[in-house]
Amino acid sequence: MTDGERGTTGASGIVRGRYVAESPPGTVIFLFGLTINYLGAVHRWLPVWWSFRRMQWEQRRRRESGLLWSTSWREGRTFMVRQYWRDLPTLMEYAQNRSFLHAPAWKRYNHGVGDTGEVGLWHEAYVIDPANMHTIYRDVPRIGLAAATTQTDAQEYALSRFAAQRAARDAPEHEPA
């Protein structure tokens, strides 16, 4: 196939065609933000920011952490992360296990910066139910849930879903014995 054909990935990493993500039940989307509330408190926010970055490197390096895919960006004074985790118990294990960087960093934050208001932290975790989600990707590099889990051709996916729904609808009902 040439770079312009459906399903191919060129030098730019763009996957041609329309795709959906097929996520296993229980996959978690995790959003995290670190906000610098007072720029003058470099001595407070810089160590927190470095911990934040080290944790991201650790999660990518150590496959046993349960991280599937991650991206980060900055919005003004807030550094944002969107991650996909295998499941919620794995995410919580990462957060609480002292062999990973998070638990000691969280303790340092709470005993040092947490009550000053100079650095703010927040997170949200959502468990994905494949029956109640919708994704579509067209002519983009693998990104988001499709990069974290399985990327499937949208037409093939729609046909398989239609066939499954039709089979369920047409199945004979069993009467109680």
C-alpha cells in the first residue's frame, strides 16, 4: 500500500482512514493538573513540577505501573496530563505503592507546599464503559484511547456491532422450565 491508502501510516505517523477505539471494560481515563498560583514562589512550585515530570517518566518506563498511554500540555499556569490506565485498582496501586515515586512525593507536597496555596493540584479519574462511549479518529496519528488500547477500522466495527445487535435481536427467547 502507498502512504495515501487507508490503514497505512506514513512518515508523519498519520493513520489514513476512519477508526474507532475499542477499549477493554474498566480502562481508566485520568486527568491531572498542576497549577502555579504564585509565580514568585519558585522555591515551592519548581520541586513539585520536577516531581510531576519524574513521575511521568517513571510511568512510561515501568510498564508494571499500569499506564497505557499519556500526553501532557500547558494551559497558562496549569500543566495538564491525560492518561489512560489499565484499570482503577492499578491506578490506585501506583498512587499508594511506596516503590513508585507518587506516594513519597504526595507526602512531601502535603507536608511542605500543600497548605500554602502557592501550588494547586487536581485530578479526575473516569472508568470507561465500552457500551457507553463513542470515539472516532480520521486521518490522524494514533492518539488518545486508540493509542492506549485497540484501534479498529470504523466500518468493520460498525458492521460487527450491527451483526451482534441483529443476532441478539433474532435469537429465540428461552422460556423458563
